[in-house]
Amino acid sequence: MARKTNYGFDRREREKTRAMKRAERQRVKQEKSAERKEQPDDGKSPEQDYENFDR
């Protein structure tokens, strides 16, 4: 006789892996944000840099 499938367990495992991936992405995002805050700002926006870019 075949075993009864355990859909609840499978679903919980998928949710757990998704939560771990989300947490990792959030951690990387926060690190990048902190890195940007630490760097000195030269007062130029990226658009200004693009306008002065030699083609």
C-alpha cells in the first residue's frame, strides 16, 4: 500500500526556503545601503554624471 503524501510538510519546506532567500536578499540590501551611507557624497546625481560623459 502506498504512503499518504505529506503536502503540508512539502509546503512548509518551500515556505522555509523562500523565507531564507528573502532574508538573505534583505541582508545584502541592508549591507549595500550601509555601504552607500558610509561613502562620501560628491553632490552629483547619476544624471549629472551621464550628461558630462564623453561619448
